[in-house]
Amino acid sequence: MTGITKLLWEDLRNWHSSLKKKAHFFVHDHYEWDPQNHHNVNASIARRLLEHGDFLKDGIDEEGHTNNLAHPTLSGLIIEFFYMGTNAMANIFPEVFQLEVPCPAVALAATAIKVALDEVVTEGKEVTFKHDVYANVYTDILGLMAKCDTAPVHHAKTKACHMQWVKIGWDVCYLSCFSTHLKRMLLGMGALQVQ
């Protein structure tokens, strides 16, 4: 197990609840669900998304290549969880998250999305997000990423996604930090009232 992989899995005990909650938000926000919110219909939709990893795909490009590991649910969760907030991994380990989202982080986010979809399949019954339960899923996603990297077109697309997510993540992080700093400064000057 690599250093970042070990860190992510071992420290997951501290973060799994937060990651799972964020995954639920993005799953419910970015996939199309039954308008009447029938559990059995949504469970069927979730099963279809899980087939062949479709929950991670974002259609095809103009040349007919699948956009693997590019779904907005995945990118949104990665940016929100790994780049936003003072306790975000990117703030704690900027040297690791500075140029490109690390593959273990992508795989962990994808695994969290799978957990959220598994809960939809079980019609709301809680699914435990533990290493011993989801390690194989995580490993399979890393394998999928390695397989994608063997094809030059997919390697280039994946790298571009990871770099784009970093740029967006840092931009959002800086804006958030600036906004927090500005609020504190204005509160300190008495120019802003707390309500």
C-alpha cells in the first residue's frame, strides 16, 4: 500500500462520515432520479449506474471515446472534499495535491460514490464505508485507472481532468480563504455585523 493510499484509508475513520455525506449530496444532485422518489425505481436506476462503472462515465467525446472517470459527481466530490475547507487534504498536504489530483484520491472519491449508490440500491439501508468492505472496489478503480492510462487518448484525457480539478479546487480554496479572511477583517473593523 503506497503512502498516500495508506494515509487515506487509515485516516478514513476520521473522515468517512464527511466523505460519505458529501458523496450522498453529489449522487442525489448529479444523477437523474425518479421524480416521485419511489425507492424501487431509484434502486433500479442506481443498479444501472453501477453496471460497468457507468456512474463514473460522462458520455463520449467528439471522436467517440468514452469520458472515463469524468462524471461531474466525481469531479464535484473531489473538489469539495479534497480542496475546500481548512481541513481539506490539499491544505494539509499541498505538495501532494498541488499539480494533479492523486490517483488514490480519485479512487477514494469514486469508492465513496459507490457506497452512496449502494445505499440507494438497498433502498436507504445504511451501508458501512469500511476498508475491509470496500478495499476491493477501491483496488478495482485503481486498476481501471491504470488500464485507462495504457491508451494514450485516455491517459491524456484523465491527466487533463485531474489537472483541471486541481485548478478549480485551488481557485475555490483561495476564494473561500479570502472570503473568510475578509469577513474576519470586516468584523474586526466593525464594518460587518454578525446576525
